[in-house]
Amino acid sequence: MPSSSPVFSAESWREAAGLFRRSQPVTPAMGALAVTIPFYLFIAAVVHGGPVHVPAIELDRMIPVQAAWAPVYLSLFLAALLPAFVLHQPQLIERTVRAYLAAWLGAYVFFLAYPTLSPRPETVAGEGFPAWMLRTIWASDVRYNCFPSLHVAQCFIAALACRRVHLGVGNAALIWATAVSLSTLFTKQHYVADVLGGVVLAGLAYAAFIRRFPRDATPENQRRLAPTLAVGAALAYGVLVASMWFAYRCGIEL
């Protein structure tokens, strides 16, 4: 296919879909990450009921709860998983998985040594879909494990990894990660210190595992298709939001 083909043409979508049909080996790092993630809940259970820290500063107290930020916050799952759409070069995938694993393990050390409690209040004031979504988010997440923010760290690792493939996609993902970071404050899921800690954690993981991966090691067709793949991720998030809106309209409490 010529490189001048439109980015979002039907042919580009077909070629992008073809990338997912190729086999991808499961590496030890992937297995280790899959085993590591569930310990997030185990650590929360361990620190529950014990002494916790509240690293609030004046800026935290000035930021109000804004349910309108809930859809942005929820998008962190797609922002963090963006490499699963955009990255198809095996070495870069492996480096990114290792960066994620290092971030999770590093965060766990802090979760155990410096347990924190999120600043969210007991209830969400107001009605409407954003308030319903925020209540759903709070009900499905633990209030512990705040510092450093793994939400923020994963979004920035994802953006920086995607930037090795396509600068435009990576820069847009960095803006997305920044918006998610702000949303963690307005949804009272994190403190300012948590956000800064998450950014530092992402920077360290990126420097250790991803930064030295050469951009020209990614095949040209994968670079060209990166915007199409990123839009596919955004559409997947749109489906998630639409499903939640349907549940909200049906009066379902998740």
C-alpha cells in the first residue's frame, strides 16, 4: 500500500486490523505483570484499618470535587492501554511491559511503606450522568494506594512509549495523560503529591527501559498506521462510555 494513502481510509483500517492478527509471544515480563497487578487489592487490604498518611497541601484543599471530570478520569484505562493498540514492534512491546512492571513494583514499595488514604468525601453531590459515573468509580476503587499515582504513571509511560513510534500520537497522548492527571485531583482520587510522584515514577521507568529504543526500529507501516490505531483506542473508550450511559439511563447502579 503506498505511504500516501489516507490515514483513516478503509484500506488503512483494514491494514491496522491486520496487525492484530499477527502472533505475539507471551514473555516472562508479561506473565510477571499479570501476576503483579492483583496485589494492588491485596496491599489495600493489608493497610486497611492501620495508620495512613494524608499528604494534602493547600492546593488540594482548594480544588473542589467536579463530577464533570469523571469521564476524563475513566479514560485512564484506555490511556494506559494505548500501547496495546499502537505498539506492534516486539522489542518495544517488551521494553514497555518491563517499564510497567517496574512502575507497579516501585509503587507497591511506597504503598506498603507509606500507606495513604484518598481525599474523596463520602458521597457525590448532584445528579446526572457525570455524578453517577463518579459514584461508580468511587464504588469500584479502593481508597488506599495513592502515593505515587499508578494511574498517572501508567498514562505517561504509555504516552512516552507511543512517542517512540509516532511523535504526533505520542504528543497527543501526553496531553491526554496530563488531562487524566488533572482529573485525579478533581475527582478526589489523588493528591497533588501523588500526581507528581506518578510523573517521576513514569520518567524513571521510561529512562530505564524505553528511552534507548531507536525510533527508526519501528517499521514504516506501523508508524504510518499509529494515528489510525490511536483513534481505534479512542473509539473503544467511546463504546465504554456509551455502555455506561445506557446503564445509567436504565437506572442500573454498578
